[in-house]
Amino acid sequence: MTIDQTILENGLRVVTWALPGLETAAIGLTIDTGSRFEAAEVNGVAHMLEHMVFKGTRRRSARRIAEEIEAVGGQLNAFTGRDITSFYARVLADDLPLGLDMVADLVTEPLLDPDELVRERDVVLQELGQAIDTPDDIVFDHLYAAAFRGQGLGRAVLGTEASIARIDRPALVDWLDRQYRAGSMVLTAAGKVDHAAIVAMARDRLGGIAAGVRANATAPEAVLGGEQRDERALEQVQVALALPGPHYTDPDYYPLMLFATALGGGMSSRLFQEVREERGLVYSIYSYVSAYADTGYFGVSFATGEELAQEAATRTMATMAQTATGLDAAELARAKAQVKAGLLMGLESCTGMIKQMARQLLLIDRVTPTAEIVARIDAVTLEEVRASARHMLQRADALALATVGPSQTVPDRARLAGWLA
């Protein structure tokens, strides 16, 4: 692979991954900020700003933004997370200058019209309502709130009805001015790209962004444990669990990623086979690792009927404990194959490439070659996976539990933690 990097005078990093055999390209501007850095009073401001920039800039109306990118068959989009915000375009290679210009336009020249904000609040409230009405979605906001109680990561990306109502134009301008600093941004492009040309365009369109890094640095956060139940009259109860997990550069990151895959990463996994296939207690069940720069968690999620919830929870915890000590070489080999395949398949998309490069640059200040990641996965031993898993389960006192639906038969977190011993 050919990856080139240039740092502009204001500190903005421009990184490209050239794939000359393609006829398309993706370009994205990613900012090292998200909902965890917000004040609780205006929770949701990062996401609201992401919406508002599409409502018009000094050079383009909202309609023109949509028509101009679609006139060349391109796609323009954005997303906000707890620790990251990204604006990106996918276009034919010849239209890359337009894609970069439009991404830059959104970030550097948004109008943030107060009348549009009134309307967009209603749109975001509808989005929030949709999330609340989707049990297998909102349960994860509840899980974050329980696991990271009292911390930035515990706040929802969308905010609350009350905090959304408090977001006005000055709050948006303040967030843009304080968070969108060149030293906390990366511009990544992949596909049929020319590094020198992109650097020249970036210098012209993004060189005026203020230097420095974003405000609102937070102290390292951690999974503290907690319980949040959202009782509803539903056919099933959604159950989500979290244990303290690895941060992105933690030595346990790859061992626990492999443990999560072997435990609940596919149809051959322990949880799928034992909880679903052998006992019919759930339809779907899975485990995963979610890592940030300073913290992370190991998650397990399933849904089941109220009458089966206690047995499903009991069997899930028992399977976790058994797998931590009894994982075998064949299971680890399958897990490695799954993780590597997922990595490599994801990088067959230009959009996947720019997202991975941006995240790595913001987390560890370098793009990790794919071969290096594969080598790290291959180097993990069976004993390392078992040891990392056992160490994680020893912190079961910090277990977090979230439910949505009829949860009377779901044991409390203290009982669940006891079954991990």
C-alpha cells in the first residue's frame, strides 16, 4: 500500500492511501471530538452541529448541497460518535475536488441559521424518539449510562429532550470554535488519489482553520458498574452487559477481541451454540469489545422472552466463565480467521479505509500497516487469551447491566457478577 502524509502549517494532517486501479475515491475530515466532551447542559450539541451544517453554508443552500453531490453520482454524509465526528464524500475519482470542497464547505462556512435550527430541533427530536422506540438500539445508551455513570461516555450522542431544547446558535458556534481545531483533525483520502493535489486543495480550503487542539479535555474514564432498567410491556426483554475492557493500545486489546469473537462472534461461538442452539433461549446473542483512547468495555447482548430471561442470563454468565478457562486451540484459530477476514474485507471499501486511517491517526498518531495488525493477531497465544479473559472476569464487581422490556426475571448485577467467579 502507498500511504503518504503531510502536515499543513496549521497542524491539519493530510493522509492519502493511493489505489490507482480504482476509478473511485473517498475523502473525509474527521475531528477528535464527540458527545463525551460536551457539557451535560447541552448534551447533543456535537450531533446537532453535524445536522446543521447540511442546512446551508455561505456558498451553498441545503438544496444545492444535495443536488450538487448527486449530480455527479456521489454521496455526502457525516456521523457523530462519543469520541469522534466525521464528514465524508464518496465520488468518482475525477470528482474528488468537488468532494473535498463540499466537505470543507460544511466545516468551515456553515450558516447555522437560527430559523433552520428551530426546524432541525424537531428533526433531532424525531430521531431521538425513533431511538427510544427501538429497544435493541436504546438499550446501548442505557448500558453506557450504567457503565460510565457520571462520566462523559455515559451521555447519549443524541442528547435528551431537555438538553436538545437548550442548544441555540451560540452553543453551536462555541462548539465549532472550541472543538474544530486543526490539530485535532485529520483529512484522509483513499482510492484513485494524488497526494500532492489533495494537499494543495486542502491547504486552500482548510488552511484557514484555527491551529491548536480541541478544548474540553477529560480525565481518563472507566467502567464503574451500575444498573439501568427500562420497564416496558414488550414481548421480549433486551439485555446488555458490560465489563471493564481494554483501551485501544492496551496489551489486552487483541487477546480480548479474540476472546469476544470465540465467545460470541459468530454461529460457531460458545454463546451461540450453548445459549441458542442447544437450549433455544434466545434468537441472537453476541459479544464484542468497544475501545477508546483511555478506556473500553467488553460487552454481551441478547434478547429473550420474560419467562426465559433468568435461564438465559445464568447460562450466558456460566459460558463466559467456562470459556475463559476452557477456550481451545481450534476455537482460537477460528476467531483469528474471523477477525482477520473482517479487517481485510472492511478495507476493500475506500470509505472503510479513510475511517480506519482517521481513527488510528487520532488514537495513536500513526496509520498501522494492515500486515502489522494481522501479525499482532497471529501472535496472540491461547494462554494470553485465557489470562486476559480471567483478569477481566476478576473485575466483575464493576459489571454494568441494562435492560429494556419486562425484566423482572433478569437477575440483578450482583447476582450476575457472582456467576462469573
